[in-house]
Amino acid sequence: ARVKFQVEDPAKTRGTLCLAFDDTHNFETWKNALPLFEKYGARATFFFNGKIDGKVLEAMNLLQGKGHSIGFHGVAHAPATKLLGGLGEEGYLKAEILPQIEAAKAEGYDVRNFAYPFSNYDSTTERVLAKHFKRRRTDCIWNRDPAVRPLASCDELYHSQDEFAGLSLLKAHGIGSDVAGIDADVAGGVRRLAERDEAMVLCSHKIVTDGRKSPSHMAWQTLETILRTAKECGVRVIGFDEIGR
């Protein structure tokens, strides 16, 4: 499953944003949002947990066919340090990691991205998973109050373009739908990317349209605010497989 990425003219872009979405059962909401990504020429990375079976392979094919990146999120969606500590390195890989890799490879997919369930990792999990995934993702901020700490002031999320291209562990900020003022806040964060030519990662789970409030689901309106602001500012919105290209 080879993908031809849409590559923007570097002279016309400034700043890079990666969006990531987790959990297989949220696929229908991702699929519904594909026209929105297409509207703004944006790509994201989608992380699948559980068995890589026919339905998941169909989903992966659809997403990659639209230029998006794919990642894994573990068979059991279990905390990595706890599972590895209990099973040992070989047992952990056999139970949680290799079944996804091998099932995908059998269908021609070389998946090189992994998101840590519950953002749970340590130096041992990093050593083990670096052998199998080019990039791993964790989350370093959730449930932030924009009135207290605007996204544009969260310096730990922002990287120079060169630094970002060399990172193997990417730390993301989770975006929910239950935070007052989130749309204006994320727009400010995206504008900082353009102003300083920086890069960062934002993540969530479902993309919701029904007005539900959740710390782990991104509202459609918020996603469109992010994509529209990026387009206006010339910020590239790309998948993990495109980092450094």
C-alpha cells in the first residue's frame, strides 16, 4: 500500500502541524471528516488498536488512499510499562505489538508509527519499540484551561522544523470538546506555528458533530477552525509519514 503524498511548495508554507486521532472504534467519525480534510488540503495520522482484520484493513486502505498516515495503538490498548513489566520484552511484543505489524505486512502495509495507550511509556518501552516504529507518540497536556494558559504559550509543544524532523518520540497536546474558548485558543496556537516557523502535534479521538462535551473528543467546528487557520497562515497539516519531507 504505497502512498503518494501531496507535497506543498516550501516557499509557500511556514510551520507544520500534525494531527493525530486514536482508537479503531472511532473510525466512522474519521471517515465522515475526510471531506473536511480534503477541503483544506490537510492530512492526519490515525492510530488503530485491536485486531488488524478485514474491516480495519479496509479503513487503513481508505485513509492511506486519501494521503493520511497510519499508526498502531496496541492489540489490547494496555499501558505499555505495565504489560512489558509483566510479560517481559518477548512476551510484550508477541502479545501487543507483533500481531498488528505482521497482519498489516501480510497485506502490504509497512506501518512505522505507534501511539502509547494512556500515554504510558518509559525508557525501556522506548528501547523496545524503537526497533519496530520510526516514531512513537505520547500526550503531555490534557484538560488545559485556555484562559489560564493559552496554547500559544505552551512552549514545550513547539519545536523548530529541524528539531521536529529528528524527533522519534512526539509529545502531543490533547484537544477536547468540553473546554470554553477552545476554538479561538487553537487558532492562536496555529498562528504561532506560522509566525515562528515551528512544528507541533495535536491529538484527539472521535471527531464529533452532535455537540457532545468530552475531554477526549474533538468537535467538528474545532477541527475546521484548526484547518482553516492553518490554510490561511500557510501552515502545512501533514501525517507522521510526511515529517521531514
